[in-house]
Amino acid sequence: MEQKISGDLRKDEQYLITTIGQGLDTQYRHLLIPALDSCSALIVYIKGLINITELEDAIIRPLTVPNRIGTEKRVKKITLPDFIKSSLFIAGIKPSQNWTEICDAIVSGNSVLFIDKYPGAFILANTGWESRTISEPTSEVEIRGPKDSFVEDLVPNMALIRRRIRDYGLRFEAMRLGDRTKTDIALVYIEGLTNDEILTELRTRLGKIKIDAIIASNTIEELIEDSKYSIFPKMLRTERPDKATAALLEGRIVLIADNTPFVVIAPTIFWHFLQSPTDYYEKYILGTFWRWIRLLAMFLAVSSSSAYVLLTSFHQEMLPTSLALKIAADRQGVPFPAAIEAFIMEILLEVMNEAGLRLPKALGQTVSIVGTLVIGQAAVQAGLIGPALVIAVATGAIASYAIPSFAMSNTIRLLRFPVLLSSALFGIFGYLGAIIFMTLYLISLRSLGTPYYSPISPYQKDPQKDTLLRAPYTEMKKRPETTRPQDSVRQPGSSGNNN
């Protein structure tokens, strides 16, 4: 049975020392309250998690100034909670008699006030830790559009969404995950727009999470997603508030985790990973063109090295005669078969990518230049690889970076290897078989119960206006059917010139 708050400051302080410790950052500050006949009090807080200026000016000073609210006789006419609420200059004051709630409040960055002979405590909301200022996105850079991004603090992230959506139905549902980290989570949706079945399913999956630590939002994503062993991302991560806002207005749900600058959007379909906010900040014709370019880039990222292998090893007749003779001449003296040659180059490319990411920025650029220019050129001149393969591998690598989602880009880079292996074993039949298998696999996936490959499969007519195409705003009068929103109408009446 949990120990009760005794009202004896020494016993209560000892309980806290036993429970949360007495380290360099945990402070136990004793003081006297003159207005309560010099009654003893104790304030407990953690340095670095609270606003120390607010603690001094809005909490300690009002309590220790003699008779600040009147005579002792007047004080005795009001209850202690009313006295505390009228004395302190902070917005959040919550009485509590629950030790778990009190300890959680302290480690979450609140101060807790104990008063002698009072069998309870007051949780004072004066959090104020250092946090990164809102800055431009680093992983989702766009030419046009807002230049702010999510940060590692939950409250500013919620404010960034609230500034953009002033709908009365916008909800921030609080929960806490992780037995040890006790990470604060905000489940964000628009009431009356988001589908209740999807929302209930997400709540159920979150409620089943039993884990000691939630370090980042990707942990939650992995714990609640469908098809846990699939390499395709079933939820979209973003650091852009405008992207999260657009998802909410389509009836989707956003998960914000404290200490993480990336939010999770669900449910998500495959085509979202080929879309970018720039598509909507420019004319619809440009938006459509860029989406097709990204689709082509995805195809090249998967197929470029595989095409080289199957054409040079199995189907030379498919190449123009002059090109086939040129490639054959360049490959004279190369000691490896085309398939082995391609695998070596692809693996070396991934090694250089990892080296560039792990090194400091200046050194990372140097490694990239040395890897792509010096090593590649030296390998060609030494006769270890053919120049055509360097072009094919470099084309695939560059194409993979044209995909807006870093998670999907990584998946496509990984898929190059099984497609390459299949092409090396069976030629064009192996290549086509691998592509067909991946397409069927995508059709079978789900994201919170939503078909991952929709609206292509199952086919839905109206959402095609914002899938591979980006129709004019005047044509997108309904929200996507994939989210099954309660309010499907985006534009009740026509507007603008439809000609």
C-alpha cells in the first residue's frame, strides 16, 4: 500500500529522498511563511527543469513577505489551498495527496510545496528548461512555404499547430508512455472530422504499449504499426508543421512525442512519400510534373544497377549495336562479372554514405568528394570496374535522394540489393518478377487498417486528383476517402474559374 502524506515535513522529505534521491540537481528548500504564523514549509524541485526566476519572484517571495495578504486573523478565515492560490503569482497550482502524482510532477519539471501539518502538497507549474529555438527545417528543406520546424519541446510543437488551425474541434489528447522515461505524448486530431474507428484503433494500440523507455517518436511508430517486419514505413514522419497541419485537415492523426522534433502522421499511404509541400505552394501543373519526376527517380533508384547487369549479362540484343560495342570495349580486362561488379559498387556507395553521415560536416563533404571522384575514377583507370557501371550506380544513388521522405529513401536504397540479385540470377524475368512481387506486397500492406496502396488499389476515383496528379484547388472539393473522414466536404460550393 502506498505511503500517505503525513503532514510531517521531516517524514515527507525523507520519503522523497528515498524515492527520487538527493543529488546535485534535486533541491529541498526549507522556508518559513510569516502569514501562517511562521509555519515551516518545504519546496522540492530539480534544477535545470524549472524556471528559477519564476520560483524566486512568483513563489518564494510572496510566501516569505510578512502579512502580504493581510493579518494573521484574516488568513485564518480562509482555507490553506485558497491562501496558496491567492498568494502565488503562477497560473498552475494543483493540490494533491498522491505520492505518485507528486513524484511524477517533480521529475517532470514542476515544483512541489509542502506545508507543515498539512496532509497534502501543492504542485506548482513552473517548468522552464532550456530548449532549442524554433528554426528552419533541416531534413525537409523547401524553397517556398513556412520556415519553422518542430523542436524537442512538446508545448511549442502544439502551439505551432494551434497557430495554423483555429478550429474549435482541434484536440490535444495527453498520455504518458514508458515506465521509466514517462514520456509525454500528445494525440492530435480534429473532432468531428477524424474517423472515430481509426481514432479508437490508435488509442487501443497506444494503450497496449508496455515498455520501459520511449526515447523518440519512431519507437512508438514501430510499436503500433501494422506488419511490424515490413521494411516499408507505414507512418509518415515530418518536422514541418505545415505538413502536419495538412494531414490533420484531411482527417488524419498526428502523434507528438516530447524530446522529439519529428511528429508521426497516421494513417499513411504509399503515395504520401512521393509528395512534398512544394507541390501545393506552386501551380498545379508544376506540382504534377514534380510528382512524376519523383516517381521516375524511385524507379531509377531501384532499377539502374539492375538494368546494367541484365542488359550486359543476359540481353545484349536489347542495346543499340554501337552502345553494346562501347560497353563491351570498356569492360575488356575487368576481372569481375557484371553482377559482382555492381554489388561491390553498391556496397561501397553505402559505406561512403554512412561515413559521410557520421563524420563532422566539413569532413563528411570531403569523404563524399574523395569517394565519388577519386576512388571511382581510380577504379575505372585501374580496370577494376567499367565506366558505364559507375554511371548506373551514381544515377541510382542521386535518384534515391529525390524522394522527399528520408525513411522511404532508405527503403528504396535497401530494395536495390534484392532486385539486383534477382536480375543477376534470372535476367529480365528475375527483374520483372521482383518488381511484380514488390507491387503485390505493397497492395497487401495496411496502415491503421487503411490500404497502403490506395487509392490505386483499391481504386478510388476522387482521390486520384491528389495522388500522382495535383489537381487545381477548385477541383479538390472533397477530402481523401482513404481516411474515411466524418466530414468529407472540403469546399461546400465551387469557387474561382473552373475553365
